[in-house]
Amino acid sequence: MALQLFKIADVTVASPVTIVTFNNIPSGYTDLILKYSARSTTTTTALQTLFNNDQNAANYNYRSVSGNGASVVNDAQTNWYFSVSNPSNATALTFSSGEIYIPNYTSSNQKSLSVDSVTENNATAVVTQLLVGRWTGTAAITRIDFYQLSGSTDTNSTFTLYGVL
Amino acid sequence: MAIRSLKTGTFTRSGMAGNPVIMPGSYESIATVDVGAGGAATITFSNIPQTYTHLQIRCFARTTGPTNGENTYIYFNNTSNGTGYAWHVVRGDGASVVGAGGANARIVANVGTTNTTSTYSAMIIDVLDYSNTNKNKTVRNLYGWDANGSGYIGLASTLVPQTAATTQIDIDLAYNFGQYSTFALYGVN
């Protein structure tokens, strides 16, 4: 049987925006998957991912292994930089590709997630990142927001949210 | 059975009492290639419909070549490796981790025949916004193989410098893909 995936909502950025929001996420699924293809209006790549509009960075943690095209960075932080966007100085018309998997998003326990995401560029500098994250919230996830660390999410970026049964 | 409104495209459950509720999914099989005894030099998915949002290829593959880790390449729209392609990877082999990149359409390494009988690599390849003509295509590939003594786990990406809608995908390597390799293309609505 094919993967039981159901589109909940999608966003295509028509002009640069500071925030992309999925709100009123229904609780009827087992897990969530979010596929995104994004570009920033600035040279930073960090894409902040917030749950239920919790804007306290202390409630988020992650560990990641990232390639930069030439070497590897092991990282662990208390923060919400779970995703990456192509920076504005990468090859024109080129966007990142990422997938966030959030199992058991309605659990009354803290939430874990896994992310594999890449930026691309016809040069050495990229981010190729495997990440696991945690959000300490115990409420069901009903809202997900994406903010660029700097600048805006650029035109033609897309975000698609799926429910998994 | 589900009933689809021709006007709105939305699905609703059948009004007939006793029928099971069938929810239409967003993940659909487009095509599958099973490699036979003679092997296959290239795996081709052509005439890819433009009715989905994203594509995913799930692969179970090995090469007939002599060496573990043979490079594999991906081409879109029957355009071979050319100017503007790039690849990058982060991978671990159980002992160390490497970040690397280059200027061609490489996506991954496969398992070689002579070293690893009946061992296959696994790959999940995503192509987001494959029909979007406003962007080049970024391929993301989560892959790995374990030959009981050697292997990799990796995340690779490929920049395909084409804004055209993707109607054909070729997966290629220097030797053949071995028997029982399978490649399944899915559309994600």
C-alpha cells in the first residue's frame, strides 16, 4: 500500500514574506510531514520553525550534522533553527529542499522531529543537514510558523503540509 | 467509495449506507521499474504527468560494477551532464564523516557486485516543485547501504540547472543496475 499521505495545506510565496503560517492544523492524523522549497532574501540560511506560536527559544533544542560542501559541522543548540533556505547569494532561481517529519504531533508529551534539508549552489558553499529537534511543548501542535533568521522568505518558495495516517 | 465533485475537486464520502469511507491520498504510484536478469544501463521515467506537486523516487539498487561506491547520476528531461550541475553530500561510513561536492549530476554511490552479494543500497530521492518553471530543480537524496564491513549513510543534493517542467528523469551509472534493483516513482499532490 502506498504511503497514506494527505495534504492539509500549502503555501506558495507570491512576494517576500516575513512569516509563513500553517494554522488550525487538524488533529486527526498520526504524524505530520512538511515539505518545503525555500529561498531567503538575505545571505543567511537559517529558517526558524516555531510550534503553536511559542516564541521562547529556550523551549527548542536540536542536534545536527551538516556538510558545507567541503567539511562537516556537528552542532547542538538551544534554538529553533531546524530548517534551511537557499541564501540570496546562491545560484539564481535555486531553492532549498527539505522535509520535516513530526511523529505523534498530538501527543501530550514533548515533541521530537527529524529534518533532512539541503541548500544548493553551483559552487562549494552549501548546507546539507541531518537534524533532530525537540520542542518542549506538551500541547498538540496546531500551528507551525516559519521565519527567516534574517530577511524574508522569497518569492516562489513553497511549503506543503501533509498528515500521515 | 469516495465521490469527487467535478466542480470543486473536493472528495466526500459515499452517501450509501454501509460503504467504507475511503479517503483519497496525496501519494500515488506513477511507475515502477524492476530490473531483470540482464541488468539495466539506465533507469528512465518518461512522460511524467504534471498533475502533482512533488515527486519521490524510492530505490533499491546495486551495480554490476566491481567496486562498492560506484557513482550514480540523475538527469532531467533527457539532458546529459552539462554546465551548471552541482552535487553536494554529507556522509558517514561508521568511522568518520565527510562533506564534499563537485560539478556534475551525481546523486549517490551504489553497492558493487563482486564485494557484496545480494546487498542493495536504499535511496529516497525527492524532487520538489518539479513542474514549477520559476525555479531550478534541487534533488535531495537520503541514502545508504551496509555490506557488513563497509557502507555509507548520506544525504546528497544535486542542482539541476533547469527551470523547465520535469517530464523525464534518467538515473544512470557507468555499469548496469543489477537484477532485482527496483525504482518506484511516486507523485505527491
